[in-house]
Amino acid sequence: MSFRLIYEGELLSSNASCKTAVRRNKHAIRRQLHPQLKRLWETEKTLRYYAFGPIVGKSYRSDEPPPPKDEGLQYIAVKYSRGGFGFVPTIGVGHPGQEDPNDICSLDILFLRREPPGRIVQGGDIDNRIKTLFDGLRLPQNGDDVTDPPEEHEKPMYCLLRDDQLISDVRVNTDLLLRPPKGTAKHKLNEVLLVIEVKIRPTSALWL
């Protein structure tokens, strides 16, 4: 399975002096990708089965009320709750009731920024900005990495990765962002537009 995600906004270096700003930047990435991944879960067949199918290993009695139609989704969100959010990772989540699979993915990133290709100015080095992106793609490691409470449409919140170690390889193409800048002069330096192509290599039969 392959798909593309788009992120537009600030991308700070993980080495930036203000760690609170970096944490907010990571969560801003999650928030912007959330509706795109939610749409993927609503339309992709296997993910719909994870969300709306029965929980593996659970007994269902005929004399009990039927389970909610999104029981699998609720199970995942409770399992991966962090900082008041119930997260639903897209890669590495597994079928509810099973152990997490070792599905891996590759990322092909078109990285448009204010600096010309091959030149680093004040936006920070590419490696550490990509590290911030990876942290924003994955499930937060703890509640400290979540900076604001969830809004109603973020219950649950969809994210790309259970763990960034599930990324097998990355390709980054940088180019000049030509569109006129928005915001303050400070934000102009860090503004990016990313087009992220995700390709999943499955290790579990349900992806076939």
C-alpha cells in the first residue's frame, strides 16, 4: 500500500534552543496529518477491517448487546493513549487483539524550503529537521510530548507510525519553495512544504 501526506508550516531543528517550541512543532505536525490519515482509515479496506472488525481472541455472546461498530478503533485508541489523546497508529498497529506486527515503510520526501537546494541558512540542518518530522509522524513516547488537549474531532487522533524504527529507508529531495511566504520573518525561515510518499512493506498476511 502506498499513499501521500502533505505537511505545510514550520519545521524546526530538533536541536533548537527552545525545546517547548520543538514539542509544539511535533504536535502541530500530528494535528495537520490527522485528518489525512483519518480519511485513509475510512477508505482503505484493511484499515477499515482493523477499525470495524471484531477483536481477535474476544468471545462474543449472542445474548449480549452487539459491540459498537468501531470497537476495534476504540481498542487501539485506548491501547495507545498518551497525554489525554487516544492515538491510532497506521503502521505497526496490528489487528486489535493481536501482537503488533513488524510492518515497515519507506518514505520519499519532497522537501520545499526557503533556501535553495544544497544550501543551509537559518532554518537548521536537514538531518535535525527531518528528526523533528519523524517525531511528529510517530506515536508520542509519553504525555510530555503532547502540548495541548484534544479537540472533539481528534478523538481519536490518527498518526502514521507506532515507532519511527519502522522506517526502513528515507529519500529526501530538497528544492526552493517559490510561493510567497506567510507569517512573521522568523516563521519565513522555517516554513516548509513537504510531500511525503509512504510505501508500506507488509510482514503480516492481512496486508495482502
